[in-house]
Amino acid sequence: MCPHCRAFITVKDKICPYCDTEVGPRAIDRRDPGAIFAGMIPSARFVTVTILTLNAGLFLLTVLASMKAGNGGALMGLDIITLTRFGAARPDAVFLGDQWWRLITAGFLHGGLMHIMFNTWAMMDVGAHAEEIYGQRRMVVIYILSTIGGFLASCLWTRSVSIGASAGLFGLIGAMIAFSVTHKGSAEAAMVRAFYVRWAIYGLLMGLLPFFRIDNAAHIGGLASGFVVAYIAGTPRLIETWQEKLWQVAAGAALALAGLSFFKMIAYMLSVSPPAG
């Protein structure tokens, strides 16, 4: 992306074809692709691929656990008990049981094959685009805080159990809309705004259809959280300033919070699991 006009250009361009500004390599968020799992994860989409990997891994674990509990159709539809054990967002547990960590773990769980396939497809598109715009540090903060904001809104609005990556996904959509607002003079801003506003509208309209059982409160909460965080964050600078170091700390704090949430999820699972034999 051109640092001057913010137009999208290729990595081979030395001069921006839109504004004739000389461009160079990014000074931040650079990784050696060969150093990341032997190059298996593209460095430009490291956060996106990592999120998708965690989603897939937890989906496999929940399906196996649900099948073990007697749910033969777990692949297409997981049972509520299994999802609750693995950290689904549940209002009474969050507010009365001091299980705040569910606001994060719920964002990595899915209710069935169609659920995770749709979110994976959307994440591969939206996540990759948002990571290119905001970089890995901001991407981590936006995604985690959007997930928290989405499921907090869900728990405040409804009493039902809620799961899914779409809270964080809508947060990334909100972040892209924020980009179009903060870069009104960009050649790409109007196109980005129109594209992602349509994403948001279509997603929220689908949530009104009763047979989909979509949690629109989580979507709206995630969308609003992502917009606010991204509006404050802005896009990465080309040099390592104190602001970039601050976002590095913020990303580390977000990852630590997510790690603690999964640790508490495992501790909860062990505490409620029936004794062997």
C-alpha cells in the first residue's frame, strides 16, 4: 500500500502508479517467511492463518468430545453441553460465575461444519485484507477486543449461549469501514467503504432470518468495537515510532489475555469433567 495516497500497489512497485511517490519496504511488522513454521504460514497473513488454525483445531476437539458424549451428528451440529464446557459465552456464567474468559474463548468455537466453513471463507478474505492494512500488531488488538465487545453485547442482550468467530470478523469489517472514514482522500476509500458496508448490511440482514439462529447482538457489538479500536489505532507508520512500540505492547497484552482465557477454559473443563471409570 502506498504510504502517500494509500492506494493498493504490488510489492514489486518502486514508484506508486497513482501518485508517482517513491516507495520502499515496510519498516515494521516484517517477518522472514522461512522463519515461520518453515514458511508454511505466509508472513503477510500470519495472524489470519493462526486464527483459522485455532478455530479448526478447537472445532475438531469439540466434535470428538461431542461424539464421545453420544452425539453421532456432532460434525453438523454440536451439543450445548460440549460447547459450554469448551468456553461458549453464557450470560449467567459470565456475570454471575466470574467466567469472563468466555468472552474470548467463545470466539474460537463453532456449532457445526457449515458454521465454521462460512466463517473460514469470510475470514480468509476480510482477515487478510485487514491484516494488510493494519499490520499484525493492530490486527491482534482489533480482533481480540472485537470478540470481547461482541460477546459482551450478546450476553447483555440475550440469555442464550453464543459462539463463533463472527464477532471478531465483524470487528474487522468495522475496522475496514474505519479505514475508509480516516482516509477519505484515498483513491481506495470509497471502494473500501462501499464493499465493507455491504458486508455488514448483508450479515446483519441474515441475522434477522430465524432459521439461521444468528446472534446479531454479537455482530453489532463486534462491528462497533472494531470500528472504534481501528479509528483510534490508525494504520502502521513506516518507521518504528513510540506509537508502534505502544501497539506492540498492546498486542502482547491482548495475546496474554487470550492465553489466560484458554488456560482458565482448560481448568474449568477439568473441574467439570466426570471422573474416569
